[in-house]
Amino acid sequence: MLQPGDWDARTLEDLKAQRFPPDRAVADLRYESHQPPLYYLLATPVAFATASWPLADQVRALRLFSLAWSLVLLLIAAALVRRLVPESPGLALAVPAFIAVIPQHTAIAAAVNNDVLAEVIFSLVLLALAHRIARGVATPPRSLLDRLAGPVGLGVLLGLALLTKATVYAAALLIPLGILIAPEGGGGGHSRVRSLLGQMLVVYAVALLVAGWWFVRNALVYGSLDLTGLGRHDAVVVGQPRSGPLTLAFVQDFVLITFRSFWVQLGWMGVPAEGWVYVLLSSLTALATVGLLLFLARSARQAGVLSTGLGRALGLASLAVLLVAFQMAGYNLQFFQPQGRYLFPAIIPIALLLLLGLREVSAPRYHTMGFLGLLATLLLLNGYVVQRLIPYLRP
């Protein structure tokens, strides 16, 4: 239960300044106790099994638990890209490999928090919707993906998302949009509308059956209108940086810090990389963005470049990125928290779009060599993080 006193800005700043010395207690810092419970429930057996171990070993075990979920994420990435872009099987290997070497994502994946599980569940929603778009849903269901892509399966996934982290609540909007762009058999017009409304009623009803107890609990603990506990959070975190007027300077700071911390900015945002690292990453991102725009322009000019299925798939990927980005931006209108990890629920479509752009600006015969060069560059950047930035965090 989150209560006044769980946030101590002065203690937090002192801990960061001293690089989190091991002899400093942190038990009084409980301002994350409003978080949904699923990750922590799943991690409980690991905590119980290692309760008699030294604290450092307990933490390592829990970090390995988080890393296991990151491996699940990479498997989902391969399956998702196969359905989004079936005509480019190489991307099904390239996207998870790319995600695995993004330094900030590597750091978050090895932390004891609910971020990676949230990514897994949001990505499962994307996978189910991509399956629906690519193949439809068999009746009766013939596979696990058929079940997940149906209204009941999507409702279960949405309920799990609601129990995992607020950063993936965007799934509540992504699911109806994904169902809407998926091809449907049968009639059109009013029957199509009735079918969509009926399916969404099932999705939300099942989600409430899975997660409704959590919101009832919050209403009882924090007050009838505070269903997520975020109202109590906002009242408790006195001293957390608040957003000012929506000026050009504010937007520039938001974009710059979000970009940097998406790639690498450690130590509670207190340990950025050196300037040349961000110049390199900016160049890479700009090249990918130009390439993606060229790909879309070529698709508009030439028939057959963008098939109906690929168009729907890229539409789904873009919707996922936009919804997650809008949710992050909305939060930053109140609290100034431009942390790139808030975009990680959409890490798979972000990686796919970046790689499609980079592929567009290189000749086909250089695709493999260019991607291997990209991986080598990011691996070297991970080595830089281990050698230069992580030691800075140690007292």
C-alpha cells in the first residue's frame, strides 16, 4: 500500500550521488508499491527459494528471472515479424538480434522490475492481432494463436496487461483498432459493426474478469475514484520533477532525453554516455528514418511494393508505436519523466521499422553485411557501457 512518506527526494538524490553504496538501506523507499502485482507474484517463488541466500545472490537470481522473460520476448519478436513481414524471413532473425544489443534495453532486461514482462504481454497482444490479420481466426480454433487471436484470448491478454504495468494500458485501444483493420469474412455494413461491437464486449468483459479485482482493491484502499492507485502516487511523490508549460524548450528537452535514454542513459537517468555516442546513434536513427520515408514513398509510387497484408501489418506496427508514444507523452504532461524505456512496450515494431528503413538505403547485396556491421557496432557499444558507464555506478 502506497502511503505518505514512501517517497523521499533528498534520500534518493543522496543515494544517486553516492552511487548506491551497499551499506545504505533502501527499505523506506516504497513509492513503487502502487504498481500492478503480476510480475511480483510471478517472482515470489524465486524470492522464497533464495530467502536464505546473501542479498547480492538473491538479487542476481531475481535478475536472472527478468532475463528469462527477455528471452521470451526475443522469441515472440521472431514469431511476430514472421507474421508481419512473411516475405522477408531474414527480418525474423534480424529484429530480435537488434533488440538484444540495444544497450538500454539490455540494462532494463537485467533489472528487477516489471518492464520486460509488460513488453512480453504487449507483444503477445501484437502477435495475436498480427495472426488475425495474416491468417484470420480458425473456427473452431486449431492452434494456441487462434485462441489468443479470438475475443476471449485477447480479453485474457488485456487483463494480464492491466495487472502488469500502466505503460501497457495502451493495449485497451490497440486491440479494437487491430480487430478493425483485420480482414473479416461474412457480410459488411451493419453486420460488420455488430460483429465488431460484440467481439469488443467479450474482450473487455473477459479483461475485467481477469483484472477487475485489482481495481476493486485499489478503490477500497485509495478511494472509490482511484482505481489504479496513480492518484495516491501523485499525492505521495512530492518533489518529483513536474512538467512546466508546453513550450518549445520543453518539447526539445523531452525529445532529446527520450532519444538518449532509449539507447543508453543509466543510473536512474544520472549516467549519460559521452557526446560521440549520441552523435553515432543520431546518425543511425536519421538514416533509418530517411530510409523508411523512402520506402513509403516508393510504395506509393509503385504498385506491388506494399501488398495489402504488408500494409495492414505496418499499420498495426505503427499504431502500436503511436499509442505507446502518446501514452508516454500524456504522462509527461504532468511529471517530467522522458525515459526511453517507456517506449519499450513497442520495442518490436520500433526495431522492425528502423531495420526496414536501414534496408531501404542499402543495396540488396549489402543487406547481410550491413546488418552484421550494425550488430557489431552495438555490441561494441555494449562493451563501452560495461567498461565506462557501469563502473561509474559502483561506489
